[in-house]
Amino acid sequence: MSNRFNNKRLLFLLAGLIAILVLTVIVKVPKENATIKSKIVDLDTVSVSRIILYPKVGNGKEIEFNRNNNKWTVKQGSIISATHEGAVPNILNDVVNMKPQSLAAVNKSKWKEFELTDSLATRIKFLDKNGKNLADIMMGKFSFKQADNPYGSYGGSNVKVTSYVRIYSEKEIYAVDGFLAYSLSMKFDDWRDNTFLRFNNNNDITGIRLILPADSSYSLSRKDSAWFIGLQKADSSSVANYLNSLKLLDGQNFKDNYKPVLNPTYQMLLEGNNLLSITVKCYKGDGPDEYILNSSLNPDVYFISAKKGIFEKVFKPQNSFFKQIKTK
């Protein structure tokens, strides 16, 4: 009896072990195999000629990037614009270097939780010049936690950022480092080249001509290390502050499809060493506080500015460059 009982127990134990083994093969092994992937996608960036982005913002309205003669443009609807410097290379670099840190889920039921459904995710597709799909990635939510090693965390901070992604045609969800979904969820205008004024060094500028209404035009000229308006010496710190505000100036609000019908009301000409002359033209807008500006550095683009926007930075009255005498 005891031997039969012991044998029966051994058979039950063996059956239990076999069941556990089967469950491990069915559930665990596929999950472990899925973690073998060393990259989310293997993308040849040289072959990429077109990128289609469906961001979370703007109701997912697509933004399209196209490469022509190694220059990238960005398009939405009928508007086509040059991209700002580094926009597309940054996208390609982030995607190529995107490596899974862990497998977050292996089935479709978790897509909504990780914001990876069609309606919740940011989607990005990469195509070659013939329209062949090279990669199709869904970007979901991202989360934060305190980093064990702040020097190895995102941006060198003490916060670790994790994004969740999946390949469009696959079920698996991967956790990756970084703000991928966030960085791709920008509005159309955020991808556009909004360059207005650029120069490297204040000392490169030798002359500034401002053409203003009502006979208030004037010129600033540099002689040795001093600045003059006509024969009158200008305040050097005021001129330096003015140039500092112009050397890296961007437009903020685009005025698409604008075509001037009148001559500009205001103009500025910057001249100097080691740079081509830069011209700024300004037109009155529809309202009393609306100005439309255009720079020769970005000649196909017009920007809207209020008086206290880039308009005021560029078009200073000449008394701005003289020290004000304080009265008691």
C-alpha cells in the first residue's frame, strides 16, 4: 500500500512538473526570445527619402518630411517649408540608437495601457525614394523615476525617462530610454526653419542702417572700437546690447502665403566683415499692433510680430543709443 501510495504521489508530482514546464515553454520562452532584439529597428538612414509623422498634437494630422538633394523640407497640407537645422538628423539618430531596455508586454491587450493604440500613439514611418516602407514605429507614453546613476540618465539629470514603443505590425511593447514620444509630438511650425538673424561676433558688424518712417532714419557705424551716429559718439554698451539681442534671433509666428503689395515701411541693413549683408524688411499688418517681417537669411518666410516682439528688437529709435541724462 505504502509503495503504491508513494508511486502515486510521484506520478502526481511528475505531472505537476510537466505542467509547469509546458506553461514555461508557452508563456516565458516566447517572452525571453522577444527580449533578444538588440534594436527596435535596423534602419539605413541613407536610404530614407521620406518620413511621415502622425503626432499626438494637432489631432494626428500628418506631417511629411522629404529629402531633395540632401536638403529636407517639411510639409503639412499645402504648406512646404525648410526644416530647422538638425531636425531630421535628430529624428534619424534617435531612432537608429533606440535600443530596448526591457519587454513591457507581449500582447495587444496592453496597447491602451501604454498609449500604443492608433488613436493614442505617435506614429512615424520611414520610406525610401520608391515608397518602400523601411520602418513603422508607434510611440506611446513615457514615465519618470529616480535614476540610480544620475550620470547615465536622460540629459545627465537624476531622473530616468522611459518611453514605450512597438513596431506597427507587431504586438510586443518595449521600454526604451528617453523622451521619444514627447520629442516627436511637436506642432508643424516647430519643425520649420524660423531663422531670422544670425551672426557670430559683434565685432564682425561694421555698420547698421535703419530706414524708419517720418524722416527718423539713421545709421550706426563702427570706427575702430567706437560706434557713431553721424559725428556723435554712441553709447558702446547700448550698441553691444542691441547686437547681442540680434545675433541669434528667431521668428515666432509664421505668416504663410503672404505677398507684399506695398513697399516696406521699415528696413534694416547689417554690414560687416566675414558675412554677407543682411537685409530686414517690415510691412504694416492688418491691425495697429501687427507687423510682418522678412529677413534675407530666410527670404521665402514671413513672420508676424507685435510691436513688443522681434519688431521692437530690430527697429530701435536712435535715442536708444545715447546715454540718458537723469534729471533731478
